[in-house]
Amino acid sequence: MNFDDKLAILLVEDNDLNQRLMKISLTRYHYNVTVAVNGLEGVQMFKNQKFDLILMDIMMPVMDGFEATNEIRKLESADSSLGHTPIIAFTANTINNDREKCVNGGMDDIIEKPFDINKFREILSSLS
């Protein structure tokens, strides 16, 4: 993925303040951001629209980030035309084996809260 691409990003985050701060940060770099307020809504949006990247909160009501990621990966497995959409976990819990747990859960990487646009861009570069 290229920094200059106008990526379509699905932000799956239940906290209103985090949604607003991340959307401001991401749109400043001209990324197109769509917000889902929980994992279930995120899965539904994924079914209806193509995204270049998903930022997935881990702990949310209705459906958490691991469940939503699992559902998205099932959809991708069932329909090869969907390809693989990178999913980056977005969480405050980055101690110990959280990265390993996220990767084992189908996510491609992890970024800590509060959101750091420079770290995000490093992850984008590593996904290229």
C-alpha cells in the first residue's frame, strides 16, 4: 500500500471520541474513512462495500473485533474475488502477547491507542 493512495478505510470503533479523532487524523491524509460502531455493523459494511483496509477495535459491544475479523475472513474464504483485506487491530491493550493473539485471530498487525498517524503509516508501508 502506498501512502499516496486514497485508501478506503473502514474504521470499526465504538467510542465516539476515538472515531472523531481517528477520522480527523486519517482524512487529513486524504484517506476515505467509513465508520462502523461495532463489529456486526463492520461485517455488514464489508459485505456491501470494498475497503482497502480495516482498522478494528478489539473490545466492542454486540460483536468484538476478533469475532468480526473471523466473520470477514470466512467471507473472503468463501468468495475468492474479495481477496484479502488487511485488518489492523486498534487497541489500548498491547501488552504481552496481544500482537500474537491478534495475528493468530486473522489480523495483519496491531496499533495502539491513542492513534499515532506515523505508526499507522509505518504499518501501511510494511503491508506493501
